[in-house]
Amino acid sequence: MSLLTPLLLALAVAANPVLIPKSSAKALKARGLAKANGLSIDAVINEQIDNQVVSYNASVGVGSPATTYDLIIDIRSSNTWVGVGKLYVRTSTSVQTSNRVSVNYGDGSFSGTEFTDQVTIAPVHLKGTLSPAILSTVPTVTDNLFSGELITSNEIGISFEPTTTAESLNGELTWGGTDSSKFTGSIGFTPITGTSPANQYWGINQSIRYSTFTSILATTAGIIDSRTTLILIATDGFNSYVRATGAVNDPFTGLLSLTRFQFENLQSLFFTTNGITYELTANAQIWPRSLNTAIGGNADSVYLIIADFGSPSGEGFDFVNGFAFLERFYSVFDTTNKRVGFATTLFTHATTN
């Protein structure tokens, strides 16, 4: 038995789907500002997801009989689309709408034809229809599950884990709750920020410091984003981090790099939100060394996963905690209560890298 959820799909052709964090983040900020200004823009169930180094993917079925696709887990995207690498297959459950859809992500784009279809994601059934007007808010998968009374809470728990291999089935989505086996201690929650444009996404207020006394960012607004590979911070904060660590830019990967001696002296970063502080250890700040060559780097080098957002702080969207952060903390995205939660895991202080 599989979970069947009617979902609005875009049969799409994508352009440049490779992740380019800075341009993607800038596009997110622009879309958030447009949305904030009123402009038009385009039971607990566990599901394993696949760590593919720069993104996490879930295997889902679309249609009946289902065709299986690998979808990127992207908590800030309002669209579900297929058609790159494997063509969309129409079945008896496929209903074409009168809408065309086009979205520019900054690091790529897609455009195509909109369908309502059935999506298989996990072990239960959800039935119903989704026929929104062109200016309606499109329900997400969890919205449909919650309204169909298949889950008791309109939330998702996400477990990511660091990896040292090019592909690893080590993630989990929990629909409608959390999986206590995936985290330690309690979950600390923080409300969605009121600051625009970060409040158009899973945005929170957060400060960042390096070691004991070095401020990287004072309390400011940014977002949590599972699709962004790195941790991006506003340029002034990034420059403070560079000075504190002594890192230099690597021309081959575009990442910051450290000497072995500098890495041995690298201190923790501390992220504080709603009075709760989360430690990102020195080991958690580096790219997995066994995967250096996968990104065009030197096998013996040490690369950092902190990168420049490309704009100054104070613009209402000053950081992105990407999955390099989420691999070290369990995360909860609670739609009903408009909040985000984090908890430590067995990998928070692990020396996986």
C-alpha cells in the first residue's frame, strides 16, 4: 500500500539544474520581496530519502500505474515538477489544467504544462481532488495529508545525516510528526520571522558567532533551506568569518580552504535562535574530505561549507542554513503553529568528515 496524494504537477523543461548557491539565494530574496509586495509569482509516516552529496532526493511515484521519479527535497519551493531526465507519463489520474507554469530559481529555471495528478510517497492512502483557481494558494503535500486526516499534525520532520560516499540512503522525511529515534534531547522551536522577505519562506531570526567572542552576524532574519548545499551568510558576516579562520578562496571549487594547521585550530560556530544555541563544530564546517574530488577539489585539501551570500546584512534575508547545517540537526517544519524546530542528533558532534 502506498500513500496517494493528489498534487499539482508541472510537466517541465529545466534549464541549468546544477546548484549555484549565491545566485539561487539572490533569486529567493527577489521572489520573497515580490510576494511580500503582493506581486503574482509563480498519522506519522516515515519515508527514506537519498543523500546525493549536493542535494537530498526522494523516490516518488506519479500517476496510476505510477512512474517513479527522483525528486529533490526542497522545503522552500511551492512547485512539484517532473520531466527532466525522465519524461512525464500521462495515466488515468492525469488531468491537465488550463495553466502554464514558469519559475526562475536563479541557478536554473523550468517552464511547462500544469497537471493535477496522484503522487505515491509512503505507506497509506490519500484521495481527493485539487483544482485551484489560477490565483489560489496551492496546497502542499502535507496540506493534503492533513486535510485528508491521514496525519494528525500539519508538519514535517526531517532527518539528514552527513555522508562520506557519493550516494547514501541515510535521510528520512516524517509526515505529520517527528521520529524520536532520529534526535537526542528535546526539540527547540522558534517562530517564523516577521521580517520580509525571509518571512515568505521558512524564515527565522538568528545570530551567529565564532568561538566565544567573535560576532559573525547579529540577530537578523534568514531562511532554512534543504535545497541549498552550503551555509550562506551576508557578505559582512562572511568577511568576519574569513578573518577569524584565516581561510582563502579556492579557485577550483569556489569554496574557502584551510591549511591543515588552520583546520586543527578551527573553532565552533554558534547559531542562536529564540534563546537556544546550536553548535556547529569544526568538523561540521568542512566539506567531506573523501568527496573533495567530486566537486573538482584536491583530495588532500580542507574546504569549508560557509559561503558568501553576496549581499550585505540588514536586507531582511541575511543567511541560508542549507543542508550542511541540517545534516547536523533534526529539523521540524510546523505549518499549523508557524514555527521551525531543531534538535541535536548523534551526528551533531560526530567527526564524520
